[in-house]
Amino acid sequence: MSQILMLAGDVNLQGRADPATAFTHVLDLLTAADVRFVNLEGALCGAGDDPRAPDIAHKPNWRHSEPDMVTGLSAAGIDAVSVANNVTFPPSAMLRSLDTLDAAGIAHCGGGTDLDEAHRPVVLERDGTRFGLLAYTSICWPFGMAAGQRTAGVATLRASTSYVPDLRSAEVPGRPPRVLTEPYPHELAAMIRDVEELRARCDVLVLSCHWGVAGDDVCDYQKAIGRAAVDAGADLVMGHGPHSLQGIEVYHGRPIFYSLGNFVFDWPVMAGRHLDGLVLHCRVDERRLRGVEVHPVRRGPDNDVRPLVGDEARSVLDRVAALSARFGSAPFDPATFDPAPFDPATFDRAATTAEIPVTLPQAVYSPS
């Protein structure tokens, strides 16, 4: 039996009289799926009313979401969310938000009362297929945000940053330095252990990471984390955090989506900005990932998200293809997204190029 796993990027629900309206125009994408997983960017704990005391001290414009916004997630059929991101803070707000999600029956990963709980995966079963979900954030406040052995917080995959002067900077003042980033070794090792342990408990394993910077460029540490996750056993890596779309790398035959962009985003500061996103339909047959359909979406003047069609859809897919071409693996083609062959010594999957019948613009990735 086939299943569809739907993945999308950043979701923030705020200020809606009826939270369900956030997903009105993308219901076809949602109802076509058996499992739906997104990044919840915004604690469902209620916003403060004193402008002198912002909800996040170092982000004075940020406001948390009201708990009743969870009804929008429920109406959309969202089964699980990642809470590992830079606005799931402070821990007291996160814990109230987790209680709200629990009361609504929405599973979550990437945060908890301590380190073990923050690293605990979600495992959902549909018709005998087990979907394993893990979540981490590289974008985080350096103090009091990461979960500890006895302290609440989120699962972090932090990275260091260093700067190498351009060789011609002595001759040409102002030439920008090269920026080098690399993941913290101990946190990368912890993620690898998580993936290896989860691999034995699930059939399809997705790793979610909140990372990167706005724009087209993918940081070195993103590539290091994504590739390490695949090497450890992840079937697909979904990135988010830059709010803009970034390229897709096919690494050892498995896709790394460096940034899916925004899905639903109601935070007023985001109005009119970073409008495009990707929704993935991951097709699973015989308990194996067989293909991924890529659906471009966009928030309109009313800030509601809609699927793109025709030339607008093609334009977004062509842009993603161009961003993906910089990776050394098989390029992303909007018409047929075929990676390099699997190494039979490492991977055990049957070849297939079948597609599911979805009447929305799509690009297709099929493992071979």
C-alpha cells in the first residue's frame, strides 16, 4: 500500500479569527497526504501585552502565538511539528506550547523538558509503515536555549563561524573575507547517534533542521550536517530557517532540501517578504521512499498561501533548478528529478520512476 508524507517549511499562525483559514487554499495538498509534518515557528503560549517586556528579549519585534491558533493546525490535519527553531524561547514558553500541542493530539520533536526529550523522535505508523521524524536547530540564542541534562530547551546542532581574509585584501581594501562554518563536533555526533538509533525503528526517516541565512547561498555547515545525516541513514533532509528558497542536493541518492522557505507565516514583520515555499509529497511504497513531488506555493497580498500554477510555478521550479545546479551531484530538473544511482553496497532500494496522480504543478524526484 502506498502512503504520502507531506513536508513543508516554516509555519507561524497569528491574529486569525479563524485559524483554519490559514490553510484554506492548500487543502488539496494536505488532504492528499497520509502524514503531514511542518516546522512550527512560534510558541503557542500567548503573547505578552507590555511592549517594554517583549516575548523574546533579544527579538523585540517578536510576538508568540495564542494557544487557540493550534486549531488551525488541527483543521489542516497536521500530524507532527518540529519545535526546534530560534523562536521556541524561552523554555517556559516552549513548555506551555508543548502542552497545547499535546492537548490537541499533535506530535512534536526537537524540544522538551531535558536533553533526552528534546532529542526524542516522533514515530508515526500508517498501514504498517513507520515514519521517523527528528528535528534540530542550528539557529539559536547562545544562552539558555539548548536543552541540557536537567534543563528544558530545544535540540541544537550549532556551528562555529570564522573568517579568512581575502588574499587580495591588502591590495584591494574592503574585499569580503571568506566565511567558514562547521558544526560543533559533539552535537553532530549526537545527531548521528540519534539517526542511527532511529533507523532501526522506522521505515522512512526524515531529519528536519532549522539552519542557514537568508539568500541563495548554502553554508558549509549545512552541507556537513545534511550529508552526515544521510550517511547515518536519513532518507531525506528538510531544511528551513532562511525563509527563502535554497537548492536541493542529491547526496548518495538521497535528497537534501536546504530550505523549503515559508509555508504559512502570519508574523506581521514577514508581510510581503519571503513569499515562496515548497511543499513536498514523499511517495512511499512497500515501506520505502520511492519519489518526491515538489509543489511550489506562494503567499498572496492577503497573506494566505496558495499553490502556484502555470508560468508562476514553472518560474519557481526553474529557479530552484538553477540553485541546485551548483551542487556536484545530479542536478535538479523541474521536469524529471533523477539522482545518481544508489551504491548497492550501501543502499537497498528497488528502482522506480512511478508518479502518483496529483493535479498540481510538480517536479519529481525518483530514486534509481
